[in-house]
Amino acid sequence: MASNQLTEVNGVVLEALPNTQFRVKLEDGREILAHLGGKMRLYHIRVMPGDEVKLQLSAYDNKGRITFRMK
């Protein structure tokens, strides 16, 4: 997928689910399902409930990819 079709948004992790998936509440109030991006898996970046994260959302569905964890 081309990077121009992805939108970046911020959110807060609500719940950690199996298989490195997370339920995330976005700034606009929506709740989506998100998974960890490749570099975050590669470097074992830990994401816990309550963490603020940056996500990339597809224009086609309501799933996202977590790309950055803010401190």
C-alpha cells in the first residue's frame, strides 16, 4: 500500500490482546484494533495499556498499525 493512502493519528492503548494486537482509542473518540509495526516487533518495543501511540490508518478499513510509542 502506498504511504500516501495512510493517515497518521494519535491514540491511547486501552487493552492488550493476544498476538501483539491492541484495542486503541483514537483522539476523535473511535476505538479500533491495531497491531505492532515491523520495526517495533524487531526491536521488542513494549506497548502497555495506557501508553500513547502513533498509528497509521488505512483508508479502506478500521484497523491500524502502531508505529511509535510516545513517552
